[in-house]
Amino acid sequence: MKHRYILCTLLLSFALSLQAQTNGQDGTDWLKSLASRIQLNGYAQAGYTYRNQDGTETNTFDLKRTLLWAKAPVTDRWSFLFMMDFSSEVQEFYTDYRISTDKSLTVRFGQFKNSLSLENPLSPTKVELIDVYSQGVTWLTGCGSDPLYGVNYGRDLGLEIYGFLFDNHLYYELAVMNGQGINKKDRNNKKDIIARLDYRPVANWRIVASGQLGTGNAVKASIYNPDIAVGQNYKRNRWTLGAEWKSHTEGIDYWKDRCASVHGEILAGKDGDVNSWGGYVTASVPVAEWLDVVASADYFKFNDHLDMGQTNFVAGVQHWFYRTCRVQLQYTFANPVGLAQKHYGNLQAQVQIAF
């Protein structure tokens, strides 16, 4: 934390120095020119969680995410982005350069969300569930539930090309990543390959397939995969196939023009010799001018050999009270199988402020 304050102080001092040098020179204010290019966005999600597990009740107010990011075009083809989560660490920093004259080929370099699955590239501000992604997406993309991989928020360091083809009906991504997660050097000499195809036959329907071939390096022991030791390299492959439908997509304003939506996915992975697989379906339907009903069914088996899995059922409501700002209330019933814990219930409330 101390290093962040030092960095901010140095940046501020540098900016003031530049301002002193540029003001009054040829009538040009360099800082104003730069500031006019930078677009700031951010959001915060905070709420309350009550859990009843094995007869033990717990409750707490919690702050889940506080993100701020800056994006700026350097030219009409070149841009950069920097994203910080003030409740954890730097999340993203990358630069994009569009090679083609249209949107068919852009190259990205830096740290960013990997393109595995339908859900992982989506912002938590648009996802229906308070816990954000399904169990399979959280596990397979490296969002944090897999002990072997650690908490990496579905992000990694690498190089990617992406773009739209065939009159924007097909979107593709192909990336070479470290495979170790955010803010980390690679711990082996093998890189991960991640590919994604997003086919959109019509505007409100899409089919998404993605895959990953890679090699992990275990950062922690896992009860789900006890044969892999800390520091050991292991096969880390993934496959997903999903689809999404929305009642309309043009000019969606969540505050005024909410739409019905449903998306689902089947997912599978292989870590060493252990197979994992699962699937989910999540839906959101407006039932009143001020109210949406949200429901989800989600199953994931963490270890096919040891029969370790969990089923989650979620039901709730949400209200978009202004643009991308909302309040949510959801109940989750979770039923683990082959794990130490028994079934439990979560009651969660959350407020989201985004701009």
C-alpha cells in the first residue's frame, strides 16, 4: 500500500511539473490535451451476507469490489487501459493496436481477462448473480476457487489478436498467455494457448466456444487434486460451449429498456490426470417496471474420480434504479457432494454503483 502512495505522489509531481512547463507555451496546454483523451470509469459493489451452515449462523457486511479504470486513445488505432481494484490489486494494464482498417484484426499486449468461457469476459456489473460467475467458470478460468492456480480474477499476462469477421457475425480471440495469473512471472517455460469463437447469427443470439491448452505450476496443495505437489508442473486444459439469448440488444439501457435474457454453458477441464466438468443456466426476466426476477441452476464436479461436486440453486430479484446502478437480493442453496461441508444457504443483498 505504501508503494501505491509513493507512485501516486510521483505521478502528481510529474504532472504539476509538466503543467508548469507547458502553460503559456504557444497557447497549448499539454495536460488539457491529454486529459481530454482519458475516459474514467468505475464501480463499487457492497452488501450483506447471511449464511446458515451446519446449524452455524454467520452474517457480515462486505465490500466485494471497488474498481476504477482509465482508457485513452493515443491515435485512432492505438489505445491503452489501466484498471485498479482498490480492495485487492492492479487488475489490468494493456495496450491495443488495430492493424486492419476495419475491426477484423487488433493486437493486444499486457494483462487482461482471458477469453475462456462465455461469462469470464463479462463485467460483474452486467452479470446477474451477486457471486458473479458460475462454479465452472470460476474454477476453470482462474477466478479463485482452484487452489492449484490461486486467486487470479480470470486474468493473465500475454499477447492476443482479436476481431470481427463476416459482417460482424463472427468474433474471434486467439491468445498466448503465461498461464500463471496476474502480476506474476511465468513459473515454467511453457505458454498457454487460449482460443474463442463467438458466432452471432442474429443480433440477440450468440453461440460461444472456447478452449485452452496449457501447463500449470501448482502454487498450493489441493484436496480436489492431491496427487499434484506445490511447485509441480501439470497439464491444465479447458473446453467450453455456451449460448446466450436476449429479447433485444440494440441500445440497451438497464434503467429504462431492460430485456429478458438467458445464457448457459457446458464446461470441462483436465488438471493432471483429474477431469472436471459441469454446466449452468442463468436467466433474468423483467416482471414489473422496477423489478427483475433472477434464477440460476449450476452444477460442477471438481474431481470426477473422487466424486467431488456441488449443485447451486439461486433465486432473487434486482432493480436497476439508475443506468448501470442496481440493488440485488438473492438466496442461494448449495449442496456439496463428496466434500467435508454439508448443504448450506446464503442470503445476500448488494448495492452496485457504476459510472
